[in-house]
Amino acid sequence: MDIFMTIILGIIGALIGGVVSTALGFGKVDGFNIYSIGIATVGSIIALFVIHKIRACKQS
């Protein structure tokens, strides 16, 4: 996977992390603060992990 796709997946993961955290009642993710950065980072890591696992299964 090239760097462009990794960046796009990271952004998508950050958006998903924000939506999920809001839906679970952790509060609204807004602005530029440490809480928002943490949620975006966790969402991105999970999205990238899932995509890499899916691609690894397809190659096997």
C-alpha cells in the first residue's frame, strides 16, 4: 500500500472514530484538543489494522 492510500485510510479511520465515540456517548469530538486527537488516532489505527489484516488474508 502506498503512502497516499495510508493517508486516506487514516483520515477515514479518524472520521469513523469520531462517529463511534459520539454514538457511544463519550462526548462530541470537536475542535483541536487532546481528546479529539486521541479519538482520531485510535480510529485510524483500528482502520489501518483491519485493512492490513484483510489484505494479508487475501494474499495467503
